[in-house]
Amino acid sequence: MSVYAPLLGNLWRTLESYSLDPGQVIDQSLFRPGNDSAYVERVSFAEYDAALAHAASLINDPTVGIRSAQYLHPSHLGAFGHAWLASACLRTALLRASRFHRMFNEQIDMQVEELSDRVRVTYRMLRQPTHPNLMGDALLASLLQLCRMNFGMDLEPVEVRLKRPLPPDPSPWFEYFGVKVQFEQPENSLAISARDADTPLTGSNSELVTVHEDVIRRHLMKLDRNSVLNRSRLGIMEQLPSGRVTQDTLADVLNMSKRTLHRKLRENDETFRSLLAQVRMDLAKRYISDDDYSFTEIAFLLGYTDSSAFSRAFRSWFGHSPTQARERNRAA
């Protein structure tokens, strides 16, 4: 499992803000700003975690996680940073982040929950870092910083929950987030109001988003080139328009027996049906946001025999019809 190497640029700038030499903390083989010859695309989670732990030992500041967010730059996020800035609204930006978060840290799971009055983002650490409090602070503070870059620095969340213990002086957290942070919670989560989430953003540019999303997808495909799950998803995507995608045809595409495919998917807590639903849902969200695709065309591209079957599936996935989803996108 790995981490996107340019994220070390954020750590570099944070160390400089404490008047520390980042070169003494971040190995030259991992990252050097502006030095393409030293550039690597990804570092192992262990290497990234070790750099954070070394920095934390030198800084010895309990607020370093929220302070680091102030030095986050979109360039630290590669193509996603540019796609984020070009998003139509924060809701679409957050949903985009939930799809592509593995690009940055494969040991972090990000879930977006769309409620009637708010949009909540929850982070879960799949592998415990050396300093979970630091990372929890940094994840939520960085997310809010990104939202403020798009929306405006006056944006305040409606809710912030942190797993970390209550610090002796919680005022820096209250001051940064703008609300009374809830400590000692079962999760690290942040919510913004539905009104703020759906406010149109002045930097919106759908063409730029499409370009950068393609870059991100290629990055993830390269990352997962040996993953049976990714190969299966790609195989399903290629076969969907034919309307004949089955576990047998997918096994043939992957050059393995149906039994071997079933076993490999089961080892990853997946089934053919679950992967098929995931691929269809992801593509449906992408197609529905593009007015160039009619509902009949989308149904065909997803392997359905007619638009009514697609509409029923869409409603079961998202709780509303394709028409309602398209109207929401147009309003945004």
C-alpha cells in the first residue's frame, strides 16, 4: 500500500513553517521540491508514516495536524487538485474525492453521506499510523482547507467530529474549524450544510474536470495494474454495451476459469454481482451529469435492455430518479 509522493510537499512546507530543515526529515530519494530527477510517483505507507513520525518528534506541537492544512496546495494533489478547483459545487467535489481518494493514500477509506440538511465526509484508517491523532486532524483540516479554496475562507462546517482525546486547550481546533469540535468520537468526520454544498462555484469548468479525471483514472489503473478487482472492473466496463456481461464472459476476458475468478473476488470480499453494480453506479453518475447522453443511451451503455430497467436500477441505487439527478446537476 502506498501514498502519493507529492503529498510530502505539504509536509515540507509545514516543516519550513517551524524553521526546521525538511531535508533532514524527508529522504532525498522520496521528495525534493522542483527536482524532477528526484521525483517518484508513490512512496510506501511505511516511508510516509516514518517521515510524519520524525517530523512530529521534532515539532512537538499538538496542533501540527491542523496547522499543516494551511500549507496545503492543490499541486500536492496532482491532477485531482486541478479537478477539485474546477468542480461545479462542493457536493460534486466531495463525491469526486470519494471516488478517487485511493490516489493519495491507499490506507485511508473516505465515505460521503448525503443527508437532507448536510453532506458528511467520514475518514477511516485501514492501517493505524504512528500518530493517529495527527493524521486525523490533518485529514479533516485539509479537507476543509480545500473546500475553503473553492467556496471562500469564510466557509464553516456544521459539524466536526474527531477520534482524538480532548486536548488540554481545544481553542486552536475551535478557531480553525469555526465550530465547537466534538472530541473522543467514534469517527473522524466533517459535515457542511446542503446549502453550502450546492452553491455554484465561480471556478467551475466541466472540460477541465474531464481532462483531469482521465489523468487520475490512468494513474489508478497503473497503480492497480496487477489487481484482479481493477482488471475485473475494466473487463465489465468493456462488455457492458454488449448487454452480455456475465461471470463466464468476464472469466474468459481475464483468461481464468469461472471458479478461479470467483475465488479471487471472494478473497477481496467481492462478488461478480457486487462489482457489476459498482461499475454501473459509477458510470451512471458520470453519464447522468452529461446532457449529451439521453437516458436511452445511458441504459444501452450500462447493458440494460431499455431505459425503464435503467431507471428502476438508478432509483434503487440513489433513492431518486435519473430525471431528478439530472435536474439537480443542472441546478448546480
